[in-house]
Amino acid sequence: MEKSPPPGSQEKKVSIEEPKTLTEAELNALREKAREIINTHSAEEATKIFLAGSKNVAGPSVEVKEKPKETICKK
């Protein structure tokens, strides 16, 4: 019989799931709705509508470090 690791020491399980995809009919219906919104609203209003339901996607954190500038010393 296998022993369970002590609480708090279990490794985090990573699950890689395929993203949800839409059918061609669903994509076409959404494109048509987007055209309707663009044609009946100002650019600012349309942008607000499109972004209203958006969510931030959690992804790997990437820290960008600036490289130190090289200096050339002439003697």
C-alpha cells in the first residue's frame, strides 16, 4: 500500500486542456452580429460592447528585464 505524502507537500497538477472552439455556423453568426454592432454604433460604443464580456487570460508571467547598456570607453 502506497503512503500518501504529508498535507501541503503534494505537487501541483497541471492540466492542459484544448481551448473551446466554435463551429463554422457559430463563427458566421458572430461575425454577422459584429458587423451589425459596427454599423449601428460609434467606434467607441462598439469597442465598449466588444470588450464588455472579455476576460483576462491567466498565462505564464513573463518579467522583461532591460539589458544594461554597453558603454565603450575610448582611451
